[in-house]
Amino acid sequence: MDSFDLLVIGGGINGAAIARDAAGRGLSVLLVERDDLASHTSSASSKLVHGGLRYLEQYEFRLVRESLREREVLLRNAPHIVRPLRFILPDPSGGRPWWLIRLGLLLYGVLAGRSSLKRPRAVRKDDEAVRDPLKGDFMLAEYWDAWVDDARLAVLNAMDAKLRGAEIATRTEFLAARRDSRRWIATLSGGREVSARMIVNAAGPWVAEVLHRRLGEDSRAGVRLVKGSHVVVPRLYEADHAYILQQPDGRVVFALPYGAFSLVGTTDTPVTEPEEEAPDAAEIAYLCEAANRYFVRQTRPADVVWSFGGIRALYDDGAADAKDVTRDYRLELDEDGPKLLSVFGGKITTARALATEALDKLGVDGLKFTATSHLPGGDIDVHFNSWLRELAAWMPEPMLLRMAQAYGTRLRRVLEDAASLDDLGRHFGADLYEAEVRYLVDKEFARTSEDIVWRRTKLGLRLSPKEQRELGNFVASLLA
């Protein structure tokens, strides 16, 4: 029976961040994930690293301050997959008072402290790129947050955990565990049994199910399952900034640049089961109507090229409305025998801080390195662009940009000695070639075409169903 210091259940962003931190502090770590890394909530987000401007309305000042601090950490340690993004905030008739918006943005800037991003301010009257797409003469403010490749953030945390000695076991389901003296004895799919001194339950939407049914434990904390859905539609505007759109029901919806498309989201829909993640017709219509209130270019449910939803497992703070439930996290520690820590809530932006607090709560010593250590590929210096042009001047610029933003300084490991597109091997469609596929299978835990095109590369909208099937057959041949 394999023995570990820590067993982490769940391969979303929280589980991956905890595994990374624990391995770096010297623990032997096993992370188990039933599906692919980030295959549920952590790849179904709005792709933002943000302080949470709206959270100020709920007086979540600690959460906003921590999120803004973590935004700076991510911008510094993963600059290839985390990039500054300008947000435009129109003030519609009947929306929040303009003075309140200005006050909120001022407080947001103060809580950010000495940020690398620009301070909030009013938008100039002559800023046509911002004003022309809108169908009203709004008062406009702007502020800055950041965009993130959400699934890659989880994958890079898992990669770093593995580089530090952790075992990452995807397609491995946690079935049950029992306390045996000073250790846990856990049963995994495939008949494998392992022992661990401690368990972290970071199963996201399944945190309560794992806790109660598979571990047989009680909990003081409750969980609220809230679905957040998004739609991808033809471009609503041409520029690369984002909009934050106030709605009559008090919610806000983001409109974000997404390649050749626009990403619109999100909703706050209460659900009862973790599997209820698919957007329904009412949510899709709501998001289209939310965009149509603001943009000259109108969109309909029939225009949606892709929709996705994720279930947030939020800590139940008793709020009556799903949109008002706290986005802060709660860590519950059971020390009755071998330790068990369960994670309730949390969000992508604060996953690193959550991991640090989780290990401190478990009493784990060791160097706290994650605030200053780059994620794989993130050690980019001022000479990166020059290095990039020298490395792959033969590559089409859009392809080079995509791959540089995905892999950073690890791009050389993807390309190896290639000096032309032909050297990259088989072409699967769009700008996906065999060399990249092999790298993703060998180094980034990819096991299916879905892992590659929807989570590792975000090329799913550019490859046909036939091309994706052929890619899947190739991946299966690599793993045979």
C-alpha cells in the first residue's frame, strides 16, 4: 500500500493549488481527480482574476482586499496566462447612482494599494472604441482587472506540484476512506488502496457528497450550489476591452473578448445537484437580453455558438438570494483522529491564498514559497519577445501568440528543435500540430481530445467535430 502525508481529493484550482503548496513544503502528496483537471467549475468560469467590485456591496472588504493582492501575485507569477484587462462600466438609467459607482471605484483603487494596474477613472468623451458599440449615451467609468486561462491555471499548479514530487492521478475516483489509528486508509477506483496522514476534501460541488457519503463525516458548514452559465456569441464589438453590464434585477453581467467571439456571463441559478451544470434555455435568453440592453449589435439564442455552465459550491452564509451568497471560502478542520480538512467556497483568484491557509490550518510547516514562485512558463523577463521571435520566426504570428500565452518560457520544450511547421508533425486543424499534442499528453496530463481542445488550448471552436474525433484517435494511440 502506497503511503502519503497528504491525500487531496479534487483536481480543480483549489485542489491543485493545495497539492502544489504541500509538495513544496516537503510533504508526500497524492492528488486524485475523477475526471480531468479543471474539468468542471474551474474551466467554466468567466476567465477573470479580479478583486470583485460587486462584492463591495456586500461589505466583503476583506475578500476584495485579499483578491486584489492575489491578482498582483498572479500577474507577477503567471504573466503568460494572466493578463491585464480594461473594464468599462456604463451607468444606465435606473442603475446604481453614479456617485455610488464613483465611490465604489475609488474604494476599489484604495484597496488595491500599490497595484501594477491603472487606477479607476472616468472614460473620455472622445473614446470612440468604447462608446461606439453602445446604443446609449451612458456615463462611463473604467477600471482594470485581469483575464486568466482558468483551466491552464489549474493544470500549471498541478504540473508544479508534480515537479515538486506530488503524484497527480487523473481519471482516478476517490471511493471511500476510514480512519485507522493515526492514518486514513483510502480506497480509489481500480482497486487501489493508499494510506495518508491527512486528507483535504477539495471536491468543489461534490464537497458535501464526499464528506457525508464517502467519508461518513458530519459538517458544521453548509454548501449552496449555484450555477453560473455563459454564452459565446459573434463579436459584439471589435476592441479588446471588457464591459460590466448592470441589469434591472441588480445583477451584473460581463461581456468579454474571446478570440473571434464575445463571452457573456454569468448567471446565479440555485441548483440542487452538482451535475446540473448545463445552461438552460432561460439562462441563455437572459444573457442575450443582458447584452442587448447595451450593444448596438444584437444577439439571439440562435446566435450562440457555445454555452457552458459551472457549479459554484459556495459557503452557505444564509443569504436569501443566490447572487448575494458570499464568494469567500470556509475551511473546516476535523481533528478527531487523522486530520480532515474540507474546503467550502473559494474562487480562482484566491486559490493560492486558500491553499496557504489550508496547510497552515493543518499545521504543516515548511517554506511558504507560492507568493514569489513562478508557475511553469511564467519566468518571463523583459527580453521574452526578442527571444520569442528568434525561437520561432517561421511560425504564423497568431499561432505564435497563442502558444506563447499558453506555455511562456516552456514553449521551447513544446517545439523542441522544430524549424518549420512541417517539423511539428501531423496537423489536426486550426493551428494544432502533433508536437503540441504530444507535449500535452506527456507533460500536462491530457488524455482525450476534449482535454486538449476545450481546456489546454481553447481551440474547441476552431476544430470541426471530425477533426476532434481524429485527434481523439491519435491521443488514444499515444496512450495505448
